[in-house]
Amino acid sequence: MIAVSNKFFHLPLSIKREIIGSKEYPYGYNGVNDEILSRGYGESSSLLPDVKESFSIGPEHEAPIRWPSQPSSMATVWLNYYHQCHQLSK
């Protein structure tokens, strides 16, 4: 999981942004300064954006998971990890 994630985050921004998180599809890639997660804790408009990148997926039953074109093994590795975490949580 760590190895394939490192490969993804070292790719050019154009590839990472193939799948972008939005209100319609809340999963995918969010880049540096794309989110302000602390906004949920207050009304301030002076909050700074998050200095992080992320890629997230959700349950397969909610909607088909969208994957970037690279790395080619990302879907297999991430789904295996996701299912292992789900089993552990049970």
C-alpha cells in the first residue's frame, strides 16, 4: 500500500488530477491547498488551506470507484488493503 501510494504521489500533477474529489464524487485526489478540513470546526473565513495531498476511495456499493491511469497496480493493491481493513474492523 505504501509503495504504490508513493508511486502515485510522485507522478505528474496531470495524472494525479485525473480523478478529483468533488461534491458529486467525494473521493479521488485532492492536492495541496485544495481542502480546508478545519473549516468544519468554526465559521472563520481566515482559515488556511491544508498543506497535504490525498487520494481517497469509498465503499464499492455506493458508486463505482474511479481510479487514475497510473500506477496500474493501484486499484488491486488499494482494494486489497481496503478489504483487509474492513475485515479487521468487523
